[in-house]
Amino acid sequence: MRPSHCEVIVFAKAPEPGYAKTRLIPALGENGAAALAERLLRHTLASAYAAEIGPVELCCTPDTGHPAFQACAREFKATLSRQCDGDLGQRMATAACRALARAGSVLIIGTDCPALEPTQLNAAARILNAGNDAVLVPATDGGYVLLGLRRLDAHLFSAIRWSTDTVMTETRKRLTALGWRWAELPALPDVDEPADLQHVPIALLSAAPNSRTDEE
């Protein structure tokens, strides 16, 4: 059974050298890190559309004007939006509120987890469709790579220490405190540090330079 209408919001930084995937620069160089960021972006959008669970929105920073975002809008028929100001929690809450005004549920994902495939997106949408208030896919580093919602509460996003290994633990505490019905899917690795490159499929990694010679 295919889940009912569920929007997918993909959060992404412009794949600009020196701006995207900066923690990978020691391994890939600025151009290599940006090239990988763009390929991860395209891979994520392809997975979101292949899941066929609902419209896909690409929520961009610093704005929607980067050529890669414009190309994705054309190729994947993605709706482009600009991330609002504020920390990650504020930006996710604003995007989720916008989506839930249009759809019964929403999945919010980033572009750092190439292992997040249509299978998991469909499973998450089905969990929400079954009446759960939230669903998460934890990251193996202590964060999460997917947050799905059927309802919204600002407490879920406020005063979280983002990009730390306590994000998932704190989110679980808050979901419990809210009294929501929620579920988790198996944890997946995301790609932030050079050691995480082992989790990138060869087809994506081989297209990105693996040294700093591209900048010399």
C-alpha cells in the first residue's frame, strides 16, 4: 500500500567551494568537497522523487539562485524555497509549518546521508499514515537524518545543540514529554567528516577529486 500524500523537504547548502561540506575540505579540497555536495544533493533529490510519496521541496541556503539549485528545479521539477533566518531548529520548524498547511504529513531530510533511499522514505511515510505523530531515522553519530511529522510543536526544535551527538537523545526526551506517538527506523550513517567518506557510494565519490590538487 502506498502512503497517502506526504511532502518531502530537502534541506541543502549551495554546493559552493569553501561553503559546502567544509569539514571534508582536508580530504577533498574546496572544489572536491563542493563537487561531492552537489552529487549528494542530486542523489537525495532522485531518491525523494523515486519514493513517489508526494511533492518535493528543495529548501535552500543562502538563497535559491545557485546554478545547481536552478538545474535541480528543472531536472527534478523541484519547488525551490529559501531557508529562513535563525538556527537549524527555527529553519526546520518554519519549513514544517509551511508544509503541514498543505499536506497531512511531511518528511524533512538533508543531503548528507546517501544511504537514505526510497525504501526508508516510503517506510517513514507509512508510519505517519498509520497515525503516528512523528518518525525519525537516527544518524549513527547521535543526530538524525530524517524527521517526519503529522503535527508541529516548537518545543521539538528550540534550544537544541545542533550538530552534536546529543541531538537524537534530546529529541527523544522531548517527544516523550509531548506525549506523542512516534517511531524510529534503523540508524544510518551521514557524511560530515573525512572518516565518513567510507559511507559514500563509489559512483558518487569517484566524481569528486580526492586531493587538493584541484585548487593548486
